[in-house]
Amino acid sequence: IAAYLSDDQNMMADYVDGDMHLTIAINVDLAPAGPVKATHGEVREKMKPCSLGLLYGMGGGAGGTLSYRLRDMTSNPDSKAREMWLFHRKRYSKFHMWSQKLKELSNCRRRIYTPHGWSVLAQADYNSRSMANHPVQGTCADILRLWACKAVNAGLMVCAMVHDALLVECAIEDVADVTKLIERLGAEASRE
């Protein structure tokens, strides 16, 4: 969603071609070239909070959160954190420009919107990083709401929304058909 909203082609390509978290690990020498989730799952799981943190404003300074997260992956976590931060800023520069623009807009307008119109109003003690994150998280919520509505309109029994999925009840003999339908409806919701 962050890649799409910011129109960052590098980020989109890294998600489509493989795995953004492993792409970052490879480029800062924390994983060998060509790893896949199945063979390098542990590295990926350690990198995921780092790469997501970089999306949401985690810094690369010495002794910071990124360094702390890298402490068991490298002998020099402060240097590696800085290298990762610089790589991320360069590789996903369009995303970072977009995010910075949102932070500046939140300072001026004090309100940020999702593409579907849901907004957040900055309170007196607001965090500009949280404001910049709102369109990404809010768009995820928009898609999930739309997906649930499509599922109910299709006659499915939606029991719950769970993070980024729907829990749907059906007869055991209908599982295969309902799975195909719910996947199609989710794809439609993400395109709208």
C-alpha cells in the first residue's frame, strides 16, 4: 500500500519480484544474494521490523532502535543501521519524499485523509510520523471494510475481521469454492 500510494516504482518492484525485507538485507550484506523466504526465514523475520520501521520514520543513528534490532545480526550494528537507513532512503526515495510531504501537510492542515476519505485530525501532541502513516494504515482499513462488505453482499457469513484477513463461516464441502470467492472479492476490494 505504501508503494502504491507513494508511486514508488522501486518499492513496488521489490514487493512484486520477491521480498522487500530480504532485498534490504541482501543490499546491506546481511543475507546472500538470492535468498527466499523459505530458506532465509529467520533473516527475513529479523529484517521485517527493521524495514517497516524505516518506512515509518525509524532513524539510523548510533544506539537507536534500528541498531538495537541489528545487534545479533552483525558485529557493528551502529554502522549497519546507518548503511541500511541510507540504502532505504536512496532506494525508496519517492516514498520518502511522499512521506515527508505528508508530514509537512499535517503541520499545515492538521488533518490527513485516506484515498477513500477517512481522516485523522492532529491533536495538540500529535506525532508527524503517525500522521504520515495514516494514509497507509487507513487505506488497509478501507480495503478490509470494502472486502467485508463485498463478502456479505455475496451472501457469505463474515464472522470477524482479523488484522488483514476475513474469517468466514461455511459448510466444509464449500470451503474450496468459498476460498476462491473470498480471494477474488479481496482482489477486487484492493483495486477499488
